[in-house]
Amino acid sequence: MAATTHTVTNQAPPLVGYDVYAGDRVLTENVERHLGDAPPGLLGEVREELSELGRAAGSGQAQEWARQANENPPRLRTHDRYGNRIDEVEFHPAWHRLLGRAVGAGLTDARTRPAGHLRRAAGFFVWSQAEAGHGCPVSMTHAAVPALRAEPELAAEWEPRLTSHVYEEGLRPAGQKAGALLGMAMTEKQGGSDVRANTTAARPLGTPGEYGLTGHKWFCSAPMSDGFLVLAQAAGAGREGLTCFLVPRVLPDGTRNAFAIQRLKDKLGNRSNASAEVEFDGTWARRVGEEGRGVRTIIEMVAATRLDCVLGSAALMRQALTQAVHHAEHRSVFGAPLIEQPLMQNVLADLALESEAATTLALRLAAACDADTDQERAFLRIAVPAAKYWVTKRCTPTVAEALECLGGNGYVEESGLPRLLRESPLNSIWEGSGNVQALDVLRVLQREPQALDAFLREIGQARGADHRLDAAVRGLLTELADLTGIEARARRLAERMALVLQASLLVRWAPPEVADAFCAGRLGGDRGGAFGTLPHTLDLGAVVERARITG
């Protein structure tokens, strides 16, 4: 029976059926800027592929997959009905559809196509807005390629599988599959980020390069992947110490490797993805790189996953901002659209600045990976940990404020924002928490002066364009010159470096009203501690307008 006493009015319509890529001015501008010198036809090709992915990400189908994958989390099956150990994790079909779309879009393939890192990063940013959990195996598979290249024979065997655009679920020998995924199992109970404290032992077998592993791993994400990069203590005839290994789930003859999944983690967020504790007992592995050089072998892999943390956090911020702006566009209060109310406009503009700065920085780093020059590599070594520290730290407060823009509507699960909020702290923890990133910035500063030179050259391109930025750079140089208590100041230093870098990019590339507002609020000290406290004299309306979905 129709409810005659209740007519629903003044509610925003569902945000569905839009192009996540083409509707994002900031993203499209950054992609096209970095492709400015691309060969004829490449820009159109990239635009078409990203827009296709963008339409898929904004579709009702992708939203339903995301809901299903998170409301039906993975389940561990340790044994079959007969008592045989199988160690399998069952995922909802929606998980496989999300993962298949990601792989099919080339999100594990940054190295076989022109501008591969940039287009892959933009695609990861777009598709992560549909659902973030499945991005974990996508990111690890992408990042594993440079580590495997330390062992050319392994790389020749595995790289075509990892960069394939074909996703095949299920445990079979990797050589029988058209595409494969790779996970990682690095940390242990006693060490966490201090992987040098690992106790998992690697014993040489009869064939050169083959080992048996014995030990445990405290976090092993995506345990149904086809293989895993693992750190263990080698004790062979060569250099002893922490070494990198490749552990396949299924051996070439079709038998299961010794890979006992003890339990799945019950996590705050990232519910669609499985993170496991695993035990190795004579587990067959192949060495990757030299014995005792495990950290050196995985260093490029770590840089790639950290950049994905920046991209993933930027994507969460953009999606949260998009939801907040959409709500404010369609909600009226006190006789006017919410988006036109001065205080809400201040909040939305502040959120938009955070989102644009994160997106612009993430795409700049991806473009540097494509450039692959000595200067860009030096720049990445210091900019990636600084960006990973700051952008991932800004994600949670940004998403929380965007949720509040919807009021009670944002606090209910159906809005999708609670899922974003639960996901938002993850990237600050994964691949080294805040302290690890800040200390890595210090390590690079102390050991690689060329990295600081590259960083200063980058921000120097905006010299003289904004007095607040110039003052912030002078303050940063003063802080760098004073080594007193430098370790205790590492977070402060990483934050200032990231903010100065973001500001320099916006001053160079963003519209004047965006750069002015960012420098005023983030560098000029003319802002409170909460979002929505920007100076009222700024052109906040223009900043919010830029954040709206276009098309």
C-alpha cells in the first residue's frame, strides 16, 4: 500500500552511471599534461581506455560488485571433506569480477606499453574508486616485476604471466595459466616492518637456486595468488642473511606446495581482501637475487607498492569528495542548495584542495617512473616516501569530513562512505607505517645527496610564483641545515617536504584560485585545524566548481 503520509523529497539521487575518469578535471588534466610529448595517437588511445574504465567504475554493476565483495568476505577452508589439507580461500564471485576487470584493463602491466606507468597509475586511481580491496593483489603483482628481474631466468618465465591482461582464478601450476598474480609474505610476528629480524630459514636443496623454507609469516595478503615473494634467512654456501625467494602455491607437477594458512585476519576494513597468517614447513622456493641481499632485491618493489599507497589514498579522497559534492548539489537547506551555503562551500573547497594536491602529486610520481632518467630516479627515492607519509595520513580525516557532509545519510552503510572510512587508514600502515616512511626520508637525505638536489630542482621550478611557497622553501632549507634532534623531527620534515612539493606542483599547473587557496591554507598559516576554516576572501566557489563531475 502506498504511504500517503510520507513523500521522499530533498534527497540526492544515486550517484551512478557516470565516467569516473572523464568526469574528473584534475585527473584528466594531469594525464594529458604528462602525455604532452607523447607520439601522435597515444593520447587518444589512453583517453579512450581510461574513459572506458571510468564508465565501468561509475556503473551500477561495479557498485553492486563492490557491495557484494565486502558484505561477503573471504572464507578459509583448511581441509577438504576427507581431511586432506587444501588451504584455500573462497571469495565471492564479485571479487573475481572486480579483479578480472582490473587485470583486463592492464593494471598489472606498466612496463610493456608506452607511458605505461602513467596510464596504469591513472587506471588504478579510477578503478580503486569502484572498490579498493582487490587493489592489493593488483598492486603486488605490478610491483613484483622489478624484483624478479634480479633473477633473469625467473623474470623471463614469470613476467609475461604477471603483465598479462587475462585473469584466471583457481590454483593450478602457473605455467598452465594465461595470467598469474603474485603476493608477498614479508613480515613476521617478532619484527613487523623490521624485516631483518625475520627468523624464517632457507635451506639449500640439491639443485642450485632451490631452497626449502621453514617458518611463519604474520601477514600474507591475497593468499590465493599463484606465487609469493618471501624474505627468509639463507644459510647456504654463499653470503648468508636475509634473502628474497619466490614461493609458488602449486608446484610445476601440479602438487600443492607446503603453504599452511593458519587463519585469516579479522580486519578493520579491506574486508573483501584476504590477509592470512601462513606457515612454511619445507616449502619449496626459488632464490631471487643474491643471498644476503634480500632488502636490496625488493627495494624497487617496495617503491612501487608505496606509490600505489599514494594512488590508492588519493582515489579514496577523490571518491569521498565526489560523494560529498554530489550530495551538496542536490540537497537544499534554508531555501538554497547546500553547495551554495558559504560554510559548506568552505568545507568542500578545503576537501577539494586536499584531493587535488594528492592526485597531482601521485600522477607526477607515476610520470617520473616513465621518464626513467637519473634525475627522476633520484627524485623518486625521496619524493615517494615523503608522499606516502603525507598523502596516506591525510586520507582518513578527508574521508571522515566528506562523510560528515552527508550527515546521518553518510553514516549508514548504504551510502558507501563507511566502507571508504574503514579503508582509509590502510595505506598509511601497509608497506611501512608513518614512522618508517619519515625515517626513510632521513636515510635518503643522509646517504643520497643527489636525491635532495633533484627534489630542490623540482620545487625550484615554482620559485617566485607565490611568496608563501618561497617562504616555506626557505623554512625547509633552514630545517634541513639543522641536524639537532633530526630523528625526532622526521615526521615534521617529511610533512613539510610533501606540502612544499604539492604546493609547487599546484602553483605551476593548477588554476590560480586553487594554488592561491592551497598556499594560503597549507603554507600561509591562515587556516584552522579542521576542514572548512579557509580564509573567506578566497575564491572558494571556483575551487568547488572544479571538483564537480563534468560531462
